[in-house]
Amino acid sequence: MDLGFLLDPLQFAFMQRALLAVILIGLVSGVIGSFVVVRGMAFFGDAVAHGTLPGVAVAYIMGQTLFLGGLIAGVAVALGIGWLTREGRLKEDTAIGVVFAGMFALGIAIISTARSYSVDLAHILFGNVLGVSDTDLLIMAVCGAVVILTIVALYKEFLILSFDPTLARTLHLPDGTLRMLLLVLLAVTVVASLQTVGVALMVAMLVTPAATAQLLARRLHHMMMLAAVIGALSGVVGLYLSFYLNIASGPAIVLITTALFVAAFVGSRLLGHAEPA
């Protein structure tokens, strides 16, 4: 491969920032996404991603940072769903559906009051990784560090809670608090990723790399590391694909993650069928 193929895009400062952004988001999404997959929280991730829209919309209209608005809305959605489903008050899928629909509709209603509504909505929904600033990178790095360090510090507790809730209660772990904390970490990851892939595609970054890793790894910590690598690799390849083919970067990244999942799924099926023979 011609080295210029790899180096030419990096002559531009916006591509350098975009490359760092997709690597950061890929790593963090892979780690937190592993818990999303093993706990069956994919729909929850989608709800949080779309639930940030009202906060992002208000911040956009007021000329404030999108991160702050999205963070407030995302954490509110996470805690709201956690509270509604606590102690079996409401089934999780029901609570998620109600909050998801309401918050997304509210976000679109707010955005529709602004000028150039369709352009603004597309920017928020699908991201703009080429527009990442140094401030955005700093926010992503800080949020990513907080998420990963928290998961590392509480890995055993999250592991027990995810695979053996009965043992968690026996050990008197604060399962409700840990569950809420995991939801908040998920919200922080989603908000930090808005600029990169946007609201609509964020769920793919949370689920697909982790789902791919689950097909290839036996242990959770191996799955998390592999998912992080897959997420970062997908971001880099998708970014180069978008540069050379002149297509939107967010969808390109998601398409790469999907292609890797399909390859892993087919490969695991073929190997699985071959072993008994």
C-alpha cells in the first residue's frame, strides 16, 4: 500500500483531530458497550442517545456548548428510566419506550422553532466528526477517562451485577446504586460522542463492536478490550473511507463496524459447524 494513502489526509488539521476523536470514542464505546450487550441494554442506549436531543437542541439555539445541554438531558433520561424501573415499578422496555418517544419528540419540537431546521437537525442527528475542535477533543478525553477508570475501579462489582444478581444481593452490593452509576456512565459516553457520529448512529457504536467481540471472546475483560480495538479500528477505517469516497463519516464508521460484525458472525458460524465434524 502506498504510504501516501495513509499520510495524505493527515496533512489537514481537521483530519488529525477527527482521527483522535474516532479513536477515543471507539475505545470508550467498546468498553461501556460490552456491558450494554451482556446486560441486554441496547434499547436503553438508543433511548439515552435520542433522549439527549432536547438538551442539545436548547444548547444549540442558545449558542451554548452542546455537551453541557446533552449531558444534562442524557443523565436525566438515564436516572429517570432507572427510577421508573426500580423495584419493578414498571417494565424496563415500557419505561424506555415512553421516555424515548417523549424526549425525542420534545427535541424535534424545539429544533423546529429554529431557522434552517433541517440542516441543524441533520447535524445533531448524524454528527460532524470533521468539525471536531480542540475543546471537543478535551471533553471526549476527560469523559472517556472518567468512564474507563470508573469501570476499572468497579469492574468486579459490575461483573457480578451483570452475570449473577443473586450473588450481588448475597454480598450486599448496592445493586441499585451500581445500576444507576452504569446508566450515568452510558449517558456520559453518548453525550461525549455526539459530535463524532451523532444521536442517530451512537447506538451502533455502543452495540456493534461489543457484539462482534462477544462472538470472539470468552471472558468479559477480553471482550471489552477486543470491543475497544474494534471500535477504534472501525473509526479509523471509516474516517479514511469517508475522506476518499466523499461520503458522510458517521455512516461510514457504522458501516465498517457492521461489516466486521457480519464477518465475525459468519466466521464463528463456519468454525462452529466445522468443529463437530
